[in-house]
Amino acid sequence: MAYGGGLAFTKGAGSSKDDASAGSPPSTVKNGGSMRMAAFHDEYEDELDEEEDNAEEEVTQRTSMSQPSWLNPSQSSNIQKYGIGAKLMMKMGYQEGKGLGVKNEGIVQPIETKLLPKGLGVGAFSTHEQEVKLDVDSSDDEDKAPKVSLFEIIEELQGKGIDVPLKYKILSDEKDRRDDEELRKAFAKLTRISQEWTEADTLEQFLNYQLEAGTKTAEKNKRDLESAERVLSLLQSKAVSQMLEIDDATESIEATTTILTSLVSEPYRDFTSIKSVFASIVGSCLPKLFQGDIESTSNENSLLITTLSSWSFLYRELTITTDNSMDPFDSVVYCALSEKMQQFLASKEPDEEHLIDNLNLLQTWLHAPIFVNPEVAIQVKFTREVISPYFTTQIEKWYPDKRYAFSPTFIIDFILLLCPENAIEFQEVLQLILQKYLRFVDIGSDKSLWRVTDTEMVRSELGTLMEVWSKVFDQYLGPEKFYNIKDVLTSSLLEFLNSWTIGEEKDLQRVLQIGASGIMGQNDFEIILQFQVFNPWVSTLGTKCKENKIQVQEYFRRWFDLWSKSHWKQHPLVLWYFNTALDHIETSAPMILPTLMGSSAPTTNEIRKFIDREVTEAASTINVNGIPSYKLVTSFKDVVSAYCTSHGFLFSSTNEFHPTLGHPLHRIQLASFKAWAFIHEDVLWICRSYDGDYTPISLEQLE
């Protein structure tokens, strides 16, 4: 019976045991009873049996051994060393080399005595006792054997089906009366056998797994080969050869549909490469389908769209790719479509009508149920390989300084259709447009707006840049890109005005177009107008005032007419400067102009730094007129002046006063109409003569 339970294994045919066991039933071997594991058991049981035989011989030898040294005291070295004390210990059963006690658990070596040096005090005895105690403990630690458990290792071996010889079982039961060295050797022996058995068992499981996997692979390869033979038989059939020979598109479609329907049915659909076979059949018929005009496919009911949609539904019955790669069906259809689309794009000039046709075509192919993965086929691959290169070529020919049939704003419609989130496939095109506009606003470029004579075209392009492309650049390229355009335009405007001849109407129109576009921002543009347009003009007017007042009036009228033609004529900034100039002309009152860094004529660099807010002290050094006054509280006189200016009247101050009331008098002129006026408690009083009766009127009555 197996010790401790478990499976018992019999010896193999080559065992050295008696033949009486030859007729015993075959043993049960773990993991299916493989011959290799049976051989393992035979090998180690033979080894253990051989040890058992050796143990029997050892017992026989022990019975014939000579007397131990303790029975022959003369042979003991302890007697020679310790004398009569050693003899008495041996007579009481002590054996040299073993510990004291029934179980030999006491000390092995006798306690050594030491003589104290002459003159050493009684306190030395405690030191002596401590040294002796340490020696005894050290001796015990050296001889203490590690604890081993033969019972557990025997249980483990028998649980694995290995029959442990009786010798080890008895040794386990008598462990308290056995030599520790003998127990350690037995434990090490059995432990080694258990470890090697575990390694062999693991190897067997691995080999069984490989065998099972190889068997499955072979069976799968066999099934694939059978499926391939069936598909090959279909492809070599008469039906396929007739399909390839049909010239009529309708008949060819019907024959192809029949073949494709068979491919997605049993037993052909089990073939590993059935999707590639399906796509190759479709590819053989595509040239006939694409013979017509690709433009007609913008209609979702066209023959090409409906046919490919029906074939796509058949293809989807097979297992399709779920990742971002293209299925074989998408690949063959894409190749045919991209070739036809490139031909169609290059067939006409890129005018509005042609681009709209292309956009409609793409929209149909994107939304039709043809491509299994239209996001990859159309929105990524087709956009990257066909649409984006086409627009890149067109943008390279385009510049904002000339009129073209092609407008780059059509690109936005394609972006919104194909990749509205990030325009990743149009980054190169957008960067190219950005560079073209940077050259357009740069005064140093040969393609600059400063060199264009068509002011209406400049106004249109600046408006498109602000209203359309500023938003596109911000969303797809980053807000810093449009800021680069604003930065270059500001620098160019400052450079242009630095050398501008005051009074040139065409140049002034160009400047005002830049301001009206809003690219620079209202505040920045007003700062430039103050310090580079109006301050120099008023200063020039003051100089002319001293020379000839008649010429000053003509100079003022010409400047007034110039601004009255623009939408800036009612702007508070313009009105404030006109009133300041009129007051100076009529009364020779000193003009207090806006100043920056203490100067009414700051340098270009100072103005630029103030605009960029690089000089934080600038805001505190500009005077109240530099805010300017039109942004402060407005008086009724300013209201009257603004109304007259907007309606073509010339409202000016004089050095005269009302003869009886003493109110300051003003002049209102329009062609031959001239009148005197004064303002009292926000009411306008008017009279044709200086000393006549003044009548209160509303501003509307001036007309």
C-alpha cells in the first residue's frame, strides 16, 4: 500500500526486483500514462530499490562491526586529555563525538577550564563564566542540523505516483533516533528526485501542447487547401471565362454578380484569401464600368454607383477589416476612381463651375455605400494623393495681387467635406496660401498691395483675408499665423506713411482700405492715423497759416473734400482734427496735439513699440488730446460741428462776439449760403447778418 496515499507505480520490465510482480496490472501514469513518464518512474524506482538493497547490506555489516571506542576506553582520546572524568562519562553511556542526553541533543565537546592569572580578583569569575557560556552556545550552533521533513517529501513523491522504498518511510518514523546526517542525505536524495520529476512533467506538458498545436495547424492547412482547390475550380470554370469575354457592360455586370454571389456562399467563403479573390473579380470588370463620363456618377442612381454599391453589400457578408487599413475591395475601386478623377480635374480650367462639379462628385462617392471604409479611402488617401496635390499646383500659380478665375476660397469647401476637424491633409496648401498673403501685405515684396494700381481689387482681397482666411488660419494653423500677417502689415503701413506725401488721394485710399479691413485692429489704426497722418497735416496747416491764410483755406478745403469721400468723414477722430484746425485758422489759437513719449511727431519705432505695448509708460505720457478729445465728454458745439461736416457745411469759430449778449460767434457756410450763429444752453441760434435778430433752430432746419 502506498504510504500517505497517492498513486503507486510498479516497476518496468527492466526492474531488478523479483519476477513475482511481473503479473501485476500496469500502473496508472500521470498526464495520460505516457511511456516517457513511465520510464521516469522505472528509472527512479530502480535507483531507490538499489539503495534499499544497499541498506540491507549495511545492516549486516553493522552486526559484525568491532566494539565501539567507548567500550574500549584505552582507545579514547578524551581519556588521555581529561583523565578519570572522561572514563566515568563513558561508563555512563557517553559516546565520543555525540551530544549528551538520550536524544543526543546536549553539548558535544567538553567544557574547557582556564586558569586565571596569578593575582586576578574574584570579579574575573563572571568574565570566565561568560566566556564559557559563549563557547558552549557557539559549539551548539555549529552542531545544530537544519530541520528536514522526510514525511512531507515522501507524501509529495507518492502524490506524483512514485513508490518510495520502505527504508525511507522507516527512517521518517524513527527520525528522533536517527543520525541527522543520514536524515539530510535522505531528504536531499528525495528532494532531487521530486524536482527532476517536476521538470520532466513540465517538459511533457509543453511537448503535448506543441503536438496539439501542430495537429491543429495541419488540420487547418488541410481545410485551407481543400477550400483553395474549390475556389480554383470555380475560377477555372466556363462561367468565369465567359464573364471575362463579355463586352456589353450590362451583361458583364450580371455575370459578375452571379460569380460574386457564389464566392460569398458556402463552401467558397471559408477560403482564407476569399476577399482578395472577390476583389480581383471586381477589378476585372471595373474598366467596363468606368468607360463612361465620371461626371455622370454625381447622380447616386447612375449604373456605376448602384452596381458597386450592390457588390459592396455582397462583400460585407465576408469578414471585413475593422482597423484603419483598406480592404482589398476598397483598394481596387479606389485605384479606378483616383485615375478617372485625376483625368477629370485636369480636363478643365479650375473655375467655379468645374470645382463645384468636383465637389459634388466627391460628396456622392463619400456618402454612397460603396467603400467599406470611406474615411480611409476618400477622406485620407484620396485627399492626400489627388485633391491636395491638385490644389497645391493651383495655389502655386495664384497671387492675391492679380485677378484669377481660380479662387482659393473653394479649398474651404473641400476641407469642410473631407477633413473638417483638423484639415490635416491640407496643411501644405494652407501654409502656401499664408505665404502668398504675407508677400501681399509686405511693402518690400514685388507682389505687394502697395504696388497694385487696382484699388478695388486690393480692397476685395483685404476683406477676404480678414473675413475668411483669418478664421481658417486660426482654426487650422494656429492664431499666431494670422498675427504674423498683422505684424507685417503694420510695419509696412508705418514705413509707407513715413515717406508719404500728404494730400495724395490714391495713397490715402489705400491707407483707409487697410483700416477698413480690420486686420490691424481699430485702436492700432487710429494711433497710426493720429501720429503719422493728422499730426503732420495739422502741423503743415499751422505753418501755412503763418505764411498765407488764403492758401490755408484752400489747403483745408482740399483736405476736407478728400476725407468727405470716405466712410471716415463722420469718424470722431477726423471731426476732432477738423475742428482743431478750424479753430486755429479762425482764432490763431495754439494747437494742442496728441503726443507720444513727449512728442507730437514720434518716430516709427516709437509708434510701433506703443502699438505692441512694449513701452508700458506710453499710456501715462500721452496727453488728454492724445486719448483724443473725441473720446472724452462731447459738447453741443461738437455735435453741431459734426452735423455740419457730415452735411457739407463748413462750421468755424471767429473772433467776433454777439453785440449785446456777448456770446462767441461762429460762421456756417455752404456754397453761397453764409450765416452767423452762437450756441447758448445747447441751443443753436442763427442769423444772416452779424447784428440782426438771431433765431433758434434745430440742426435739421439747416438743410
